[in-house]
Amino acid sequence: MPKKIRYLLILILVQITSYIFTAMYSFHQLHKGIYFNDKELIEKYVDWQSVRGNVKNFINVEILKQKQSQEIFEQLGDVGILLSGFAGKFVEIAIDTYLNSDGVSLLLEKSKKKDEIPKPSILTLLGSFIIMDNNGLNSFYINYENEGKQYPIYFKRYGFKWKITDIEFPKNLFDKIR
């Protein structure tokens, strides 16, 4: 009987270890894709359909909030509704066009912060466990910080691979635009 318990405990330990390692490996591969500006690696570890849908929803909600809070839209009446609808469609077209691995690659080429990204190594692979926050059994997130604002990036498990499914933006992201 003790042999069966030992085998069961070893099996559970192997499963937990492989579960954690697949998350760390996927995050590390995405990190390599960003560091080396590798479109194929970025494509493999981002669920673009989910990310685009979540970004569209966020921006459409922000457009609606802006429409409701500004008096000019009230004065325009139905035309204001039409204008906000056009703005929403324009945003959706822009997101569909540019939020993909080619668009991210272009942003990385033009980014001034690319020198701040640490070179992928065994240390960054093992250190990724420290910055991961569990968000349930099949997801985790990391907090990307830029200019004092945090952007949680959510990963979801697809078999043995983990992909980015959502990027959460701060509530006051568009306050600078006003």
C-alpha cells in the first residue's frame, strides 16, 4: 500500500511541476519573441481574437462614457449617437488592422523602451515564476508597469501552451486625451 501512495504522490508532483513549467516556458517564449522581435513566436503565444475583442470592448465603453459625459454630444442629439457609432467602427477597423503580430513587431521596432527588456536566459525563465500571479486553475497574469501605471496581462491555458487572452487597461487611460 505505501508504494501506491508514493507513486500517487510522485505522479501528483510531476503533474504540478509540468503545469507550472509549461506556464513559465510559454511566458519565456513570448518574452523571447518580444526581445528578438520574432513575429512567429509572438503569434504562437497570443490569442489575437480574444485580445482584439477585449480591446474593442474596452475602447467602445470608453467612447460611450465620453459621449455621455460631454455636453456637445447632448447638443448634437441623434447626430452625436451617429458620430460615436462611427468612432466605434473606426476603432474596430484600426484594431483589426494593427493589433496582430505584424503590428506588435512594428511597435517593437519603433519603441524607445526595447533596450529595457532583459535578454532571455535561464534566469529569466526561472524568474518568471516570481512575477506570475495565479488567476485560477487555467490562467495567470503578470503586471506590466509603464510610466507608473499597471497593465495586467492575462494568460490562459490551451493544452500545454499558455497564451495572452486579455490586457487590462487603467480606468483613466484616456484622461490625457481630453
